[in-house]
Amino acid sequence: MKIKRIILLTLTIIWIVTVFCFSNEVASKSEKTSGKVAEKIVELTHKGISKQEKIKKVKELQHVVRKTAHVTLYTIGGVLLFLFCNTYDIGLKKKIIYAIIIGGSYAAFDEIHQSFVPGRGPQFSDVLLDTTSVAFGVVVVLTILNIIKKIPNVWRKRWKMN
């Protein structure tokens, strides 16, 4: 269990550093990154449109790309935080609560951190989105663990091994 905890702690720290690095990008660089992703999506989904239409679609899509990045990163964080908490011998409810509180607290810290980055600022809506994404990550893990637990039982019943 100790090696599992160390691995999960290491992965969680890597996640924290990754989020911090993205948040530490000045606004122009962050916009450029999300713009490139949005541009690729538009290129793949809207072939043959004019340059003006392409620019308009990219601008419309940039916000969605940013929010999708938030959801993706913090869902991963929720998975990692819950799995890390799951290495401790505490009740399931506490594991869930600790993972969400730690993830939500980091989301708040991350938004405060952004207030010190040129062109960026804190948004309470992002803290809510990020915390919800952490909770979603926890639900994903719980669902997968539940499915894994039931698979052997289904297999045993099917082959009449009980």
C-alpha cells in the first residue's frame, strides 16, 4: 500500500504542477494556446469556409476549449486525489469529502494565483467548475471501482462457481 501511496502522491504533485504551469501563462500565451486548439477543431469540422468565417468560429470556440481544459484537468485531479485518499484506512465518505475539499481548495488557490499573472484574474465561476469537475472525477473512480467489484461476482454466477 505504501508504494501505491507514493506513486499516487507523485502523480498528484505532477497534476498540481501542470495546473500551476497552465495558470502561470500570461493571458496572451494562454489565449494563443486555446486559439490553436480551437483552430484545429474548426479546420477538422468546417472544411471549405472563408477565412473570416474561420476566425469567427475560432473565437466562438475558444471559450469552450478553455472550459473543457478546466473540466478535463480537474476531473483528472479528482481521480488522482480520490485514489490517493483511498490508500488510507478511513471511511468512504471521508475519502470522498477529503478529495473534493482538497481539489476545491486547490481550485481556489489556483484562481488566486492567476490574479498575480499579467492579464489574468480570478473567477469564482472557475472555482465552481473546477470543484464540480473534481467531484465528477471522484464519481468516475467510484463507478469504475463498483463495476470492477461486480465483475467477479457476475463471472462466478455465470459459470456457477458460487
